[in-house]
Amino acid sequence: MYKAGSPSASRSAASGAALGYRVSRHVPQRTCVGCRKRDDQAVLLRLVRVSMEGGNAVRVDEDRRMPGRGAWLHPDTACLRLAVKRSGFPRAFRGSVEISDVERWFKALGDVPTGNGPKTVQPESGSEI
């Protein structure tokens, strides 16, 4: 007999996915410190406060494994500007922080070629085969 909370109840929920039932998965949500909109954690960039000689600095945690207090930001320069304008970094990290590393990361992101630039091979040259 099926009883809620019994071991067979958890097995039946797991087997429900195998039978084609819809099983909802939890997707972590985080708030961007710039635009203050909630989004999936996978979409946002994690920032971490690290201690330096002169105070605290913010680093981009690309692997999302650094220890320390973290904050989340969309990888968009508009959100970075909003975070600076609205004092999002000092509020998120509970004190003044240096964000030059984050600004450098965004500048490097803007310098990456996107493939939309001028083509070096003309389509009629035959070398595109």
C-alpha cells in the first residue's frame, strides 16, 4: 500500500520521470547587483570579495569556486554601470571595495572578436569550399 512519506513514495517519484511524468527541477535564482532583476544562476557572473593589502577588492569568479562573500551580475556593461551608479557593490559586499579587476574583465570581454567583423576572404574567391 502506498503511504506518503514512505520509502516507496520516494521511489515512485523517481520512477515517474522514467514513465514520462513531468518532474520539475529546481533552478537556483540570483539577483543581479546592477539591474536588481532575478535570473537563473547559470546566466549570471559570480563576483567575490577578496582581501588585499589596502582593503577589499572584487574579482570575477569564472569557475564559481572561490571562497568568500559573493555577488551576482549580468555579464553586460549596462548592468556594471548600474551597479556602480546605484552603489551595488558596497551594498552587496558590506563595505567599500575596489572594482578595477571587474572593469578590466568587462573591457577584455568587449575586445573579444565576435565574428561580426570584416571578412578576409571574399565569397567569390572559391576558398570558402
